[in-house]
Amino acid sequence: MDEHVVRAKGRYIRMAPRKVRIIADTIRSKRVDEASAILAFAPRRAVGPVKKVLESALDAARKAGNFDLENLMVREIYVDQGPTLKRGRSRARGMMTQIQKKTSHITVVLGEAE
């Protein structure tokens, strides 16, 4: 494992992973300042949790102290599905329909650009 990376995770985010992946795909392989600018203007609800995890990774890099903060980039960002909350909605003739409330785990890996 490369020791010149810093990672941060956001777990159990109450949002479907496919919606969060749209935002994750836009900032993959971008510099951190450029990724923050993209997130500032993206009109999606998933921007909030992704930005929070990105800021957490950036703070971890500051705390580590051995990174050039001007040269940091998003090496990896991926969104995995977490546990699904199963709920029900009443339907006709006394039946129920299952509603799945999905959760996401967001992982951001920052490293210095070559």
C-alpha cells in the first residue's frame, strides 16, 4: 500500500448509491481545489455528503503534515451500497408494498499528483 495517500470514509449516508456515484464520477482524478469548485456549483443533493467526506480527507492530509496541499488530487473515490432499510406502504385490499431506503458508503482517497 502506498503510504503517500490519505483516505476518509462517510458511512451510512441515507441516499441511494447510484445518485451519489453521479457526483463521485465528476470529481474523480481532479485536483482538490478543482473538485471543490465543481461541488460548489453542482445542483444535486448528493453534493453535501461527498463534499463533507472530501473535506475530511483534506483535514486528515493537513494533520498528517507530509503532503503538499497545493498538489493534492482525488486519486480514488468510490461509492458502495450500505444496508437497506425496508419499509412498507399500504396498498389496495389490505396489502403492503415494500419500500427500500438505500444507504451509501463513500470513500475518498487523496494523493499527490505526479
